Amino acid sequence: MLEQLNKLGVAVNVPKESVDMHNMATFPGENPQPVWRIGTDGSVLFMNKKAEQLSAGLEGSKGIFSHPVWQQTLALVIKSQKNCEAEIDLQGSWFRCMFVAVNKAYVNIYGADVTARIMATLALKQANALLEDRVVRRTCELEESNEKLLAEIEAHKRSEEKLRQLSYQDELTGLGNRRYISDRLDQMISLSSRQTNHFALFFLDLDHFKQINDSLGHDAGDDLLKQVATRLQSAVRTSDLVARLGGDEFAIMLEGIHSEAEVIKIAQGVISTFHHAFYLSGESNHIYCSLGISLFPDHAKTATGLFKCADIALYKAKELRDSYSIYRDSISSELSHLHRLSHDLHTALEKNQLCLLYQPKVDLASQKVVGAEALIRWNHPRYGVVSPLEFIPIAEHHGLMLPIGDWILEQGCRTLQNWAAAGHDRLCMALNLSPIQFRDERLLEKVSAVLEKYQVAPAQLEFEITESQTMENPDKHIQVIQHFLDMGISVAMDDFGTGYSSLSRLKEMPISTLKIDQSFIKNFHRVRSERVFVQVIINMAKMFGLTTVAEGVERQEHVDFLKELGCDIGQGHHFSKPLSETDFLAFLSQQSSCIG
């Protein structure tokens, strides 16, 4: 190596240890990267093959280091004796050179081709630029997506709010619904419990609402409900809450109640708003309501309990119609009794707890028994004899009236057969026919079958109906009644004078018998006006060729006056109380001594 340096005309005094370093430095002669050794005067002392290739064609031995960057870096290393890096373009290739200060005589320069690194850097820059562009575009897309998402979230919130409102609102009337008032009741209970406040709950439904739907149609029924909602809101204070529970049922929550008298005053105001006609389909209609009331905390301390107490009170109010009732424990006891009866009534037939009693009907002129009215009784194992006035409405409500009516028809005809077998084949049996039986499409078929089964003549049977029940579907009822008359079965209008009775209605109904209600008989022998009324009824019946039957004959004076007025038949305790089938036969054998 020294020889090579001498050939270059460079005289270098290199210490022994420096020569060793020099030899070490020249060791990577086969290194694929360029290696130079440069004297402190800038002369090239050594270069490997890669360095020779790079130096080829350059002017002078120092030409390769003529670049200012190399010169500055070399001077810096020589001066500071500290290693330093530099990058420079040599014949179109970039190199990173490490200047290593071996000693004060020369510097080793180790080069590395950084073209690939620069290309990679450029590629990286391009990739970064593309990435940044994608990031920008993606950011814009995400911002747009976020805006859409926020819009969707907002729309979803609005939809949820709308659904929440709908879940609390009655669609038809715009009032709050059952869920809404239940939640408000819970809130009011919580607030009132802390502040010891009182409030009331009204439970209201319309009387005979079904008749509006059936006669005028459901559109008229909806119109009525809307009008009712408006009237109820106008009848209460602005602080009170009106809600529709469903169907024709409404509820009102009254806040800040100080006394029961205050509640009653508001209830009366609500009921009075129904005393003005409702206009439906261009016509005026009179619709009334019934109102049940419960008070917090007097009657209940939960929303469910308040609803239950108000419902119980409503049951009592509906007995009177167009009225209100405040909850009382006695009403609850009565309702519990009715619930027990309704439960037991389902098995009363199969347990043979029902029976028929027969009250004699007496010809007033001859004083002879001409027949009987069959009266149903229920021998309850716990309550004893239950009146039909108590359990027949329950039977009608629970759909039990049809099987009970069928049983009465068959039992009555069986009794007629037994009486005929005992020698009394001319007696007539009067059976009460319920409105539900009238709606039975198989009624005529059943009657014919039972008459044939027990060999009873149609003339021995009489069906008693009330005028009010024929008003539900008069054409249909008149048709059924006419069929009975054509069969030879008598039809009597019961309780005449207590309902809608009029001369025109009497003319339209194809009946054979008119029964005068016992309320007109009780005092007619003492009260002239009632006697005149009974006289008018009897005279009307005779005009139409009808047989007259007076109920509630309790005194001989009744018998005498009725005979004088021309009444045909009497029925009541003066002749006999209702009797069992066997006792009735015994009564027949003694009738000559029992009828005065």
C-alpha cells in the first residue's frame, strides 16, 4: 500500500500503529461499496475496486473530492478529528459517505450507495402523498357519513319521540291513553305521598253506546267519542287530566282535591254536560254516562288499586244510569258476592241447583185456576234461595242465559206433561222468554221439538216478553212472535205500562195477552188516578181483543176492583205464593176452598 502511495508521489510518514490501521482499512478491498483513504492534504492514498470504478474518468486524483460538500466535510473531520457523514451525487448515483478520522495524517472514507434509499424515500413520499390523499378523501367521506349518521340519529330520535307520544296518546280523540294516565297516576302518587296531597280518579263510560254503533254505524260512534272527549275537557279544570282508556271508557284524574264535596261537585258537572244532545249524522241524540270515583289515599295507594276501586264504584253507578258513585267497602263486598255467584252459576245447572216454582193464574170470573207462571229460583248451597232478579243479569252477561232458557222451556213442558197425567190437561204454562233467546236462530225449532217430545199442545204454552226487549230489533221480534201465534202459542206483553208502552206500539205488536204490572195494582183500590190508569189499560186491551192479566193481586179488594173493571185473570199472593210442581197439584185439589 505504501508503494502505491509512493507511486502517486505522496510521501507519508505513518507510524507503525497507523500502518496497522491502514492495513486494516484496506482489508475490505473486495467490499462492494467504495472505500477511500484520503491524506490530510486531500490526496488519495487508497481506494478499492468500487472506488476506482467511481473515480474512473474523473480529472485528477483529487477530482472526485472537488465537490464542496466533500471538501467541507473532510476539512471538518481533519480539524475536529470526529467522524462525520455526508451525501453527494457521484456520476448520477447518490452515496452516503462516512468520514472516519483514523489519525491526523489521513481519513478513511466509507461510501454506501443510497440511490435505492432515495428511490425508496421518493416512493415512500409518493405513497405518503397517496396515503394523505386517501386520508383526506376518507376523512371527507367519514365527515359526510358522520353527517348522514347524525341526521339518521336525529331522525331516529324524532321517530322515537313520535312513537313515545303515540304510545301515550289515543289516536282517535287525541287524549292520553291508559298507559299515559297510569304513569301520571304513579307520578302523582309518589308526589302526593311525600306532600300528603289528595287527588281523585273518575272512571266513566257511556250508557248504551253499543246502540249508537249498531244503529248509526261506527263512524257515528267515533264522532260521538270525539265529542265526548271535548266535553269532558271543558267540564274539568285545566290542571286535571282526561284520558280515553278504550272503547267508550274514559278516565279523569283530579289534582289538588281538598274534600269529597269538591269531588261530587265536579262529578255532577261532568254528568250535566251529557244532558245536552249530541249531533250525529245531522240528528240530535241523547247519550248519558255513568261515573265511578275513587280517592287517594282514602281508597287505595296504587294506580291499580285506584282503578279497581273506581271500576267497582262505576258498577254501582250503572245500576242507576246517568249518575255517579263514590267507592265504598260495601260496594266491594256486594261485587265480591256477585263474582262468587257468577262463578257458581256456571255449574248450577249440572248440579241441579236450579228449579222452577209455579204461581197459579186464576180466572177472576170463575175463580178457577187456568194455569201458572213458571218462576226460576236458584238454591245456592251457601246463600240459600237466590232471586232471578239477582242471577239472571249475571247469566245474560256471561252467556249462560241460552242454556238456562232451554232448560226452563223443557222443564216447563215436562211439568205440563206430568200435570196432564194427573188429570189436569187444560192448564196453560207461562214462560218468560229472554232477549238472548229471541236472538237464537234455532228458537222456533227448539220449541217445536220440546212440544212434540212431551206431547204438549201449543195452546198450553204462553211466552211472556217485555216491550223494551222487542225494541232492539222490532221487525225480527215481530216476525218471531207471529210464528208463535201461527203455531197456536200465546204471547203476553209483561210489565205493561212501565216502559215504552203506547197505543201505537200496542197496535203494532202481534200479541194475545197484556199483563198489568203489579206496581199499578198495589194501591189502585185506594188511589183514584191509578185505578183510572188500570181501567185505561184494560179498555185498550179489550179494544184489541187481548186477554188481561193483573200481577200482584194481594187483597180481596184487588180482586173485587179488577172484576169490576173487567180484568180477565189475576195472579198474586192472594191466591197463592209460587209452588213446587207437587205442591201445585195439591193446590189444584184444594182450589175450591182456597179461592174466596
